[in-house]
Amino acid sequence: MSSTSYSGPRSRPAAPTTRVVVNRARLGKVALVLLLLVMASSYVRPALDWVSARSTAGQQAARLAELERTEERLQAQKHRLTTERGLDEAARELGMVRSGERTYVVRGLPKD
């Protein structure tokens, strides 16, 4: 027999629990930040689409107003051309004369 005394089962040194907790807390914070970044990035594309649609809507509204003015002008011209006097004026602008009328060409007028 040996002269060494028995001290019981060998005990291991205590594990550094604070270090593990700190690493887990840091990992949790990093995961939370990453999750927030992913969620925020999912809102970027719809926001850009909304801004683009708003800009396009403004352009389309301006184009619509322009087309409405053109329609009003064409409707007025149509109404004018359905009258006898309006038809006469339009024909004369094109250089036409009524049958039996005599045509005169005046040249050499001073420019204003």
C-alpha cells in the first residue's frame, strides 16, 4: 500500500460560465441585428416602387391634361368645320376657290 491519502474523486476546475454567457449574448445581439437588417431590406424594394409609381403618376397626369386640351381643340375645329362658313374658310386656307370664282395672285407685297 502506498502512503498517499485518498482525497476523493478528482474534481475539475470550474468552467468559465461568464464567458459562455457573454458569447451567447453577443451572438444573440448579432443575430437580432442581422434579422432587423433582413426585415428592413424587405421594405426597400416596395418603397422604391412606390416612389417610382408616384413619379409616373405625375407624368401620366400631365400627359392626360395635355391630351384633354388637344381633344378640346380638335372638337372645336370639328365643330367649326361642320358649318358652311368654317368649311369655306378652311378651303380658302388650302388655296381652293369656288367654281365660277376668278383667282388672283398678288405678288411683290412689302413684308411687315
